[in-house]
Amino acid sequence: MPSPPESQAATKVDSQAALLHDSYNSARQQSSKDAVHTATSRDVLLFLVAFRILNALCIRTSFQPDEYFQSLEPAWQMAFGRHSGAWITWEWKHHLRSAIHPLIFTAVYFIASGLSQLLHLSPAYQAELFITAPKVVQAVFAAFGDYYTWKLAERVYGHSSNQAWAALALTVCSPWQWFCSTRTLSNSLETTLTVTALCSWPWRWSTNTVAENGEDDAGGRTSKDKVHERGEVEGLTQLRRSLLLAALACVLRPTNLLIWLCVAVSSLVRATNKERTVLVREAAFCGSCILAISILSDRFYYQTWTFPPLRFLHFNIAQSLAVFYGKNDWHYYLSQGYPLLLTTFLPFALIGLYRALVSSISPSQSYPRHNAKELKAMRIRHELATTALIVPAVLSLISHKEVRFIYPLLPILHILAAQPFTSFFLPAVSPASAVHTTTVSRLKKSLLAIILALNVFIGLYTTTVHQSGVLSVLDYLRHEHEHHYLTQPPAFTHITAADTTMTVGFLMPCHSTPWRSHLVHPGITAWALGCEPPIDMNATKRATYIDEADRFYANPTGFMRQEMGPPPRLRSSLGFRLPRQGLGRGIEIEDDGTKGKVGKKQWPEYLIFFQQAEETMRLVLRGSGYRECWRGFNSHWHDDWRRKGDVIVWCLTTRSGSRAGKA
């Protein structure tokens, strides 16, 4: 017997009410989950910022000259003027570098200078502020790199998934990240920009084919999950954010373009006609904006219109000047690059790469075993793995290779390593394993403890021990200047020069130590051996070219005799003040043999060299006014024979007042 219309209507109303109630409860639960995830994300970011600031302040070693000479030195010049004592290398003189990266630290120096004036800091504290401020800023950049590595892993594996947390743990526990991420290298900022841009990239365009979703009359994607107008606006905003950051990374390091070619080509192949149009249009718009900013910043720094990327290609490809800084085997990135980046996590990254490459099978084969979300994650991992292989393969065609050139791939490798890392260790460390402990789980726990211990040891050794002397010697020189020379208070934008000038000479391979960014005080006048490449020379002259540093190490005695003359000798009568008031110790020396000669180096009051050259220096300086006054440990070993051993400082001093000691 059919139900009356009133009963059917009541049933329909009750059904709709139940659906609305379920929808409301579902929305409340989702809102609660989103709130918890937002709070968790905020806590993670705050932890990472604090962690990386601690990381930056713990670094006491040097890695690459570029962390000073391609960022802090030009920034110092922009902040304090062209006569502030900054060392501007040949790349900047020939307009090969973009000024965007140094401009960041120029602002940091301006703020630090204003803060020191506001707080009336002493010169010593002001110097410490100038040295510390860039580290803290770079630490914040590094923290965002860690954060967006985690966020990208969540896009691949799902929110709050074990694999996403594992990716975060891998980047936090990475020795390379501890060693390099807080250094003021352009590669460090490039890595942060790259992973942040990848996190905002519209992966749905490259992971869903038109064949799977269809295409509407306007050339757009058709599917039951097609986003609404608001979602499309948010997607466009994310795309623009991604493209702006990617363009900035490419301006900083032109080789970053390889990563985005790999990602963009896949998107263009799989995207609909409408999506291709949007991608090309937005890429042109965002790229033009960043390019305009880059051109204006270069105009500000160079005081002329120039385009560094073209000049970079001309010098490094047309003239092959990159070869001047060393050649490497074709397999360098495979045999040394990836092992240095990943250290103990290398096996998991290799397994993750392999799985990501072989698991990307055709949709018809995968749908019976995987849902759409799993298939999308598989395809993202496949694209990341492909990028992680193609980029080093292309860079291997260039003779000059460095591990930091593939540093932007490290977040990708950590994300790929997260899945095998989790599947291997999680069963052993899960709560269930505590109840049913087996021999295998105990072995895995022991292995995990060994890996973490090794990572801590590697991180601490490389940031506090290896090549520490080249930084501590600058602390010594700066403190000597503050104690013996600096008598005037700090000025508005810089530390005022002292009544007397302290002279320093570095007989070391070029760029062995930082320069004005760590010497700070303008009253410290210093010189060092140069190593400019053979610019504008033909192949014949280039083949026989020897830079200044190589000439010194080829014949140290002959070099000093020719370029510096005889060393200053003590007079027979002591106790009179030096005309230059050297060291403030009241000594008198004979004039050196090069005083007043153009192009010659004067003998300084402080002479710095590596232990490798100690015996030669003892012979040359025998009977002179020089005595050892400081010695600092630098390294247990070094791949450059010229940099082996301690860093040694010899000072002009009296025999009675000579000092010796080891820092």
C-alpha cells in the first residue's frame, strides 16, 4: 500500500536533515583537524627557526670563499661605501653576478648599524653584531627551507603522515644541512627558494592526464573534482608564488633553470590547452617581474645598465674560465656529490629513487591496485626522481663541478628517502615493538642510534673543528686591533678608523679567510695573494698563466724577495717608538726594501700563513723583527697541500716582548 504524500514528504525532510547534520559534523571535524594542523605547523616553524639560529651561531669553520666574497663583501661595499675596505673579486668587476643576493645583506648591515648606534654599542660589540646579523638572517631562510621540505612531503604522502614526519627528521638530522644551510652562500638561499616553489607548484596538472579527466569545450579539465571559482583563484595565486620564487632562484643561480625545465615540461605535456595557456602566460609575467627587479638592482650596484647572466655565460662558456678553478671526473656528482649531500641517508635515497622511477606505471595498470590519491603521489615522486637524475647528468657535462651546485636537490632526495626510511625503521621503533621485541628490531634500533651518532659527529666536526683556524685568526686580529689601536667611538654607519692603522698580510692561497665582513674595523689595512683568472687571454697565454698565489707557492723565497724586498730588521738600539706606531709596543725597525715602490707589497705588522710554509718563513725571516705571536688549529687533514696544518701569525715585536702561544 503506497505511503501518503505527507509521510513521504516527512521522510524526505528527515533524510535531508540527517544529511545536513552529518555534513555539519563532518565540517566541524575537518575544521578541528585543520586548526590542529595549523597549530602544529606553527610550532614546527618556530622550532625550526630556533634550531637553525642555534645552528648558525655554532658554526666556527669556513667552507667556500663564495659565502663571503659573493655575498657579504659586495653587501659591505653597498652598505658602507666603495672605500670601506671590502674585497670585490673579479666577477663583480666584470659584472658577472646579480646584486639581488648581496642586497639582502646590505639591508642587514644597515639595520645592524642603526641598532648599534641606538644602543651605543662599543666597537667590539658592534663588530660582533655585524658578524652575527647575516648568520641569523640566513638561519631564518634555512628554517623555511626545512619547513617547506616537510610541507612538500605532506603534499606527496599526506598530512601528518609518517613519511612526511620522516622527511622533516631527515632534513633536521642531515649533517650537510647543519654544515651548509645557514652559510651565506647563494646556493643555500637557492635551495630554500626551490623547495618553497615546488611546494606551491600545481602538481595536479602534471599528475592527471587529459585522458583520465577529459577536456571541456574551453580546453579545461573536466572531472567531478573540478575546482570552483574560488579554488581556481587560490590555485592561480599559488602558481604565481611558485613561478616568482622559481624565477628568483634562476636569477641567483642560472643553473636552477634545469630543475624547472624538468618540472615544467612534464606539466606542459600532461596539461590541458587552457592550463598550458595559463602556465605560459604566468611564467612570462612572473619571469618578467623578477627580471626587471634584477636589472634595477644591478643598475643600482654597478651604476650602469648590464645583464650579468649573459656575461656569466660569455666568461664561463665562451672563455672557459670555470676550468681555471679545477676539473672533475664525469662521475663526480654520483661518486662524491650525492654521498656528501646525503652521508648516512644515501642508501635510503637510492632506494627511494629506484622505487619512484619503477613504480610509475600506466594508469590502466595502476588503478586496480591504487586509488587516485596514491597514483598522484606516485607520479609526483616519479617527477622528483627524474629531476634528481637529469640535473646532475646535465651538470656533469661541465668540467668544473662542486657539490653545492646540486644542493637544491637535497630536499627532493630527503622526501624520496622518507618512504624507505620509514618502512625500515618504523616497525622497530613503534610502540608495538616495545611489547614484542625481536632481534631484528633491536638491530634496527642500534643501527638508527649509530646513524644519528655519526650524523652528530660529522655535523659538529665540520662546523667546529675542520678549517676553524681561518676564522679564529680573524677574531685574534680584530681583538688585537681593538686592544692596541682602536681609541675612537663608533660612528653612525660604520666604526671610525683608529688613530693608527694596523697592517696585516696573508701569505696564503687566495680567499683562504673571510675579509672585511669579519675584519670589520676600517683601521685594519690588509693585503692577500690574488688568483684572478686569465681574462681576455688567448689559448697560448692562458696555458702558461700562473696567478699570484701559485707564483708564491712555486718559489716562496724568490716571490718575497721580488715582491716584498728584504724583511724589516731590528736596529741595534731598542726602546724607541715605531714611526707607524706598530703594535703600540715602542719598537723601531729599519725601513723595508719596498717602501714607496708602486705595485709592491709592504711588510706588515702581522704576517699570516699556514703551517705548511712555516719552515720557509723561518729561513726568510731569520734575524728580522718578526716573532710568532699566535697559532691556531685549522685542520687535521686537507685536500689542498698548501692549506695543511695550523694557521700561524708572526708579529713585528722586540726580542724581549715576543709572544708565543697556541689558541
